[in-house]
Amino acid sequence: MNETWIYKATVDELTRQLVSYDSVSSRSNEPISDFVAELMQRMGFVVENHTYLDDEGEKKVSLVAKRGSGTGGVAYLAHTDVVPVDDWHTGFSGPFEAVEKEGRLYGRGACDMKGSLAAALKAVSTISEINQKKPIYFVVTADEEISMGGAKQVNRESAFFQEMVDQDVVGVVGEPTELRVVHAHKGAKGLVLRARGISAHTSTGEGKNANDQLIPALLPLLELKKESEREARYRNDAFSPSTLSWNMVIINEPLAVNVTTSLAEVCVFFRTMPGVNHQPLVEALHRIANEYGLELEEKGEVAPWSVDATSPWIVRMGEIVAKDRSETVCFATDGGVLQRLRKLMICGPGSIDQAHCNNEWISMEQLHRGVSVYEQAFRQWTHG
């Protein structure tokens, strides 16, 4: 890659290059982060590197970058990790070889959210630093898809992020919204109820099946789920669906019919919402665990996020994308972790319906329009 590649490359080419990096969350995202950092440095950015080792010992890297001086400005926020590719299937391409077909660019992360990152990088390459009166920032994190560990580290440690907060910078989270402006999204809460037994060959009668302890608790858990869907206090009609989207997954280990189960878990996950107090549900889960002698582990929480739909930065971005109303979405983003940045919004190319699919794609129209939208947004908040 030569010194001027970022200025000459099309957004299609840049997206293909980003997709080519296998940055599934279970692996290190250092190679793609190094590539993005190099591009930003060639465009005049000063880049902070924030690294940590995840629970499996994989090195994770988040970038926070700044170009220009002055107060205020604009920030673009993204992540470089992607979901697994175990079921990837298009019939004509692999997950890390972006292929264009019939107006769509296929590849893992093309939609969520390497296409968006490519559009933002391409947009900033069209803007002369000399004409900037205020800074442009980039926040590009690790592990958004699994733990938001990168965003949490940035929130704790980044000097540039603290500067963004202090200077009241406008932030654009580039998750896929079909370039509609979003003023609120749900959060997430996870818990695990666990029973333990003893493994043995089922012919011996010596084992203790953990399901014998877990199964009686399933009915009250199901009733609690129904309560979360039925009661008005757990609903927010600004979202669709308006419920907490309570989900339960049962895990057994070992998973063999001739071995007694030594570990039985039910994982409870729901999507928290602004204005909804879900703590009574958490307390009820603790009571069920105590009553049935189960272990309970809280797996962490990402806060929901919202701003007033009439906020000036929301309204102005709506004018840029030619939409007179902002919306809400039911997925979570790094914005839930980074909401000390007060002037946030979500707006990115591509549809969430195509994200995480076994044939993930982004339309070429959305990709190219993303460049135009981001260029206008960057100019709006840096040239005034």
C-alpha cells in the first residue's frame, strides 16, 4: 500500500480490504487495527492504541484518533470485530473475500460494520485538514459483538475520548440503520442460573443429573418471562417490539444420552430499555435461584441509550439524510458504554436485517451514499 492509496481507493476497494481481515471476536483484531491506524495516520490523524488480552489470551486493540485542532468537532464510532462464520454460505464466495453481485457486496462484516467504517474513512479522505476549524475524531473498538470490552477500556483510559466528552463533540455511531437517524436503542442484561451434578455412565446408577435440580425452576422462569411481556411497567412503546425480548437458552454438559449431566444451565438474556426498571425481574431471578438451590451469575449489563428526538444534532443529521423524523432501534451499540459523549446519534449504511446473516451483504447504493452522508456530517461539525 503506497502513501496515497487511501485517497485513490474507492469505497468498494476499501471495504473489500477491511473484509479480508479475519477479525471474528474470538481472534485478535490487531492486524485490521494496524491497517486502519496506518490509513488514519496517512490522513494526518494522531492515533491512540488501547490494548488488552481477552479471557482466552487474545490481544485486542481499540483505536482513538484525532485530526485537527480547536474545540468541539465530530466523532465517528465503529468496531472492527465480526460475528462467527461457522454457517457462512453464499454459494459463490467465502466470508473474508468480499464479492459484488447484483448490486450487493457480500462478506462477513460488509454490513456490520466494515462497510460503514470504509465509508467514513473514505469521506474524511475527501476533506482537507487545512479547511478544518474543529477536530475530527475516530473511535474504532474491539469486542463490540461479545462484551464491548474495547469501548469499556476506551471509556476508562482514552485521553482523546475524555477530550471529546469535555468538548461536547457530536458523535455518530455508524451501525447499520439504512442511513436513518436513531435517537435511542435498547441495552442488554444477561444472567445464568446453574445446577451441578456428577457425571457417570448411566448404566451404573452412580451419577447425579444436574437437570433434576434445574428443571423444576423452569416453570417459574417461564412465568417470569410472561410477566415481563404482560405488565405495562416492563414495556416501552417507543420500541418495536416494546417488550424486553426475554430469551432463555438451556445448556447441558456433557451432551450425551449415556452420561449423566454434570452441568445444567439456563442463560437468561433480555434487552433493557430507557425508562423501564428491570431490577424487580433481577431480584425475582435471585429468589428463584435461592428457592431451587441454583447458582446465579450476573454476566454483565450494557445500558440502554437515548437522547431527545428534538436535539439539534439529531435534527441536523435528519436534514443531511433527508428524513424528518428520527427512530429507535432494538439492538445495542458501543454508544451504551460511551454515552458520556452527550451528543450521540446512530446512523450508518446497510440494514440490520443483513447483519450477522450467513450471507451478510451491504448494498452498493448504501455504501456509496454512506460516503456522501459522512462527508456532509464531518463538514457540518468541523467547518462552522
